[in-house]
Amino acid sequence: MIDGNNIEYPGEVSILPLYVSFPCSRSSRYALDVTDPPREWLPLCVSSRIGLFPTLSWNQNHSTTQTSTPSEPNNFLLGDLQLLRSRETETSCYLTFLEMSSGTEASELNVLVETESEKGDVVDWEGPDDPANPRNWKKGLKLRHVLLVSTFTLYSNLAAVMFAPGAAELVEDFRVTSTIVASFTVSIYLLGYVFGPFLLSSMSEIYGRLIIYHLSNVGYLAFTIGCALSKDTAMFLVFRFICGCAASAPMVVGGGTIADVYQASERGKAMALFGLGPLLGPVIGPVIGGFVTEYLGWRWTFWLILILAGVISLLALILMRETFEPAILERKAAAMRKSTGNSQLRARTYNKDRTPSQILTRAAVRPLKMLLSPIVLPLSLYCAFMFGLIYLLFTTFPAVFETTYHFATDISGLAYLGLGVGMIISIGLFAVLSDKLLKQPREGTLERPELRLILMIWSSPIVPIGFFWYGWSADKVTHWIVPILGTMFIGLGAFLILMPAQLYLVDAFGSEAAASALATNTVLRSLFGALLPLAGPPMYESLGLGWGNSLLAFIGLAFAPLPFLFYKYGETLRTRFPITL
């Protein structure tokens, strides 16, 4: 029940302390009755499933005045709520949990205001066990979608550096004299990752995930052909940039897909699979690219990617289904309007007060608004620095191992395997430990998103150790296996920083905003990945491999306390500085 006494309403901005307890089950829409409501209040209906907010407290036998009949579930969701924004002209208001009976995070609930006449025209799931709801899909169907999305990210990231061993051959063919332009032929792909997410993530939260995957796959295939057929440097750089824009789709939309089909406590293993592509792709890409370039030429690196991407895109066209709840319900409502002739039928998630252009504009600025979040910006900068370091290594490995250790072009890609082994080890650790740590009660809380950061706390010192090891062993020209072992620690630590941070953002912002949160993370990450490698050659030339890599290690050590600070204070920051999306 909501106590409506002493409420100042309406108002441009109202701060309303509310106490709520109402009978409910864990997976359905909940009607909230209003006790002594002010004249202006309408019946409220929570639009989001409780499953999206894993930290809510449940009390099976709470004794309080309530309107339920004995046949209704005797579960109560308890919390002190604060109304952040309410306008008579809008159908939405936002409620934030400040305290729960067992102590939880501040989570945002979207509440739709409906008149009694509208309730009968709302199209929703057919009960909590509706098989059309992606959360209720069979395990095999969920896994199929995760594997396909992971494969998207694999080939899009393979292309990022598979061409790297062939860059020298392209430079010779196109008579490029600038070392900066030579490095840019590899890293400009990541600039596409900077610009693509703003449009693609927002469109996925309006039109659904599936159409974005298919359109981006078609664009990716077309411009990969352009790269393979390029006649000069300018043409190549333009096509490669657009390829990067198209390839960013699974990077930002994939996390939303996982949030669509899995509860928070089940996402660890799924995110581990999703993380294979962004980190393993760039590791095995140069290995393949080295042999392809040596025996077939640099253009065949793109033809090979085209074949792989074409096969996966065709499988996706046949096997993938829509997972985004608003898109599914809107299509269901459209079908029902057509079959019944009732033009008033609307999906539960439909907002009649906003036009498509307004919705698109609002969604497009979401990633930018995410930068205002005190948890998104610092963590994204940390991830961006880690990602930039990985790509700096990718672009400098050929020079280090071909010049210092005299590796031939066809085997120079083997130098990347140390990173790959470290990442494979970290994938196993992440898959096993991530969800287990989330379920461990700590400090009176259950399934708090900050628990995702425990692995990040443990792994933060590992990357600096790896850079000290790699830099000084290569500087002293020890046996080639020694610096490669150092890069293994870099790969191990980097994955256990990047993946917990991404999963933390998915859990903290929920399914509807997960793509935007990851878009912000991906934009910064890709910006560093594109630009930081440009500093590699002059840095190593000035400082040498020893002190150059030590400088990077010291910066990594400066970031190391960040996960602990967010583990301890992240919940408070999210509560005190919420972002209205």
C-alpha cells in the first residue's frame, strides 16, 4: 500500500517519501493500490519485472495491512521510495529504492500511470511463465543466442588486428612514408567503434536487437569487400573506418541481449562467452594474419574475414530471434490490433506521449548522459586504458619480435599467444567465480552489483606486474619465451578487469539501459584502443622497452585502487547521484 498523505502534488519536481508493501510474485506486473490518494493520483502499475532488480528484499510473512485475498501470493516487496520526477503531462515517473529491509542497492523502477479505461487495452506477457518471454526460453535457445552474439564479436575483433602483420605490405604497396599513418591503418578500425555505438545502441533500444544485428552484418560484409579491393590509402582508411562502425554493433548490443535473456545471477557464464571475442579475437587474429600475409598477401586477410562473417551472418538470419521485451510486446500488440480490429491496444512498454523521433533522440543521448554517472565514467576510463594497452602491444609486437628476436613474418604472430593463454585462463576463472561471488551475502546485502567487482580487485595488480616483466625482459633481450610469459599475466589481468566492469554496468542499469551503458564503455575503450597505440613507437624509441613499459605499469598501479573504492562506495554513489535516462 502507498500512503498518500502529506504528499505535495503536482509539481515540476517533487521529492515524496513513500512506504510501500504489496502482495506480489517474482515475475509479473504489480498493481499498486493507493491509500487516501490525492485527487491528482491515478492507479499505478509497475512496468518492470522484479527479476531485473536482483537486490530487492523479499519477506514471506510480513504482517501489514494489505488488500490481498488468501489465494494471492503472500510475498511482500518492502522499501522506502522517493519520487524523483513527476509531471501531469507524462505517463512515466521514477521511483528509487533508498532502503530495503535487508539493505540493498538503489534501483530505478519505471512506473506507468494508467487510467482504468486504459488497463484493458494493455498488451503484456501471458503470465509469468509465457514461453514468448526470452527470460523463459529453454537453456539451449538462450545459449544459442549467446554463442551467435559471441561469434559476431569474435570475427569483428579478428578483423581489428588480423590485418596487422600485413600492414607493412600495404604500406609498401601504397607507398606510405609516415609511421603514424602506418599504425593508423590498423587502429582506425577502432575509431569506428567510437562512433557506431551512439546510433546502434540507441536504435536497438527502440527497434529491437535483431534488426540491428542483421543490418550491421550486411554493412560489415559490404565494406570488408571494399577494404580488400582498395586502390589507395585514403580508400582503404574510409572503408576500414566504416567497417569498424558496423562491427561495433555486437559489442554494444550483445550485453543487452544477455540482459534480455538471463537473470542477473545467471549472467556470469554468458558474459564470459561474450567476452571471448573482444579479447581472444585480437590474439589469434595476428597468428592467422601472419601466415595468410606471408603466403597469400594482405588482401586475403579481408577475404578470409568475409567468408567467416558471411557464414555466421547467414546462420544468424536463420537461427536468431528478437530478445528485447518492448520490441516483442509491440509486435504482439500490432498483431492483436490487426486481428481484433481494436486500435486502442498498446504494448505495456508503449509511451504515447513521445514520437519515434523523440524516442530516438532520447536514446541517442543516453550514452552521453551515462558519462555523468559517477560509476560509469571512472570504470570506463579504467577499461579504456586496459584496452588501449592491449592494442598498443598488438601494434608493437611485430617490431619488437621481428627486430629484437628476428622472428620471421609468418611466425611473428605466435608472439601474441602469451596474451591468449592468459585470457583463456581468466575466462575459466571468470565463468566459475563471477556468479558464485554475486550470490554470497556480504555486509547485509544480497546480489549487490558491486559484488561483481571482487574479481576486478584481485586482478588489478596483475597487469602492472606483467608490464614490468615483459618490458625489462625484452629490454635485456632474454630468451624470447620470457617476455611472452610476461604478456600472459597482462592477458590474465586485463580480461579480469574488462569483463567484471562490463557485467557490473549491465547489472547496475538493467536490460533496458544495458546497451547504452556498454556503448559508453565501448566508446571510451575504443578511443583509447585507436589512439594509444600511436604513442607506442615514439615512447619506446625515447624510453626504451624497459622504462616505456614501466611507465605504463605505473599508470596501471594508479588505477588499481579504483575497483575497491567502487566495491565499498559504489552503492552509495548510485543512490546519491542517480542518472535519469
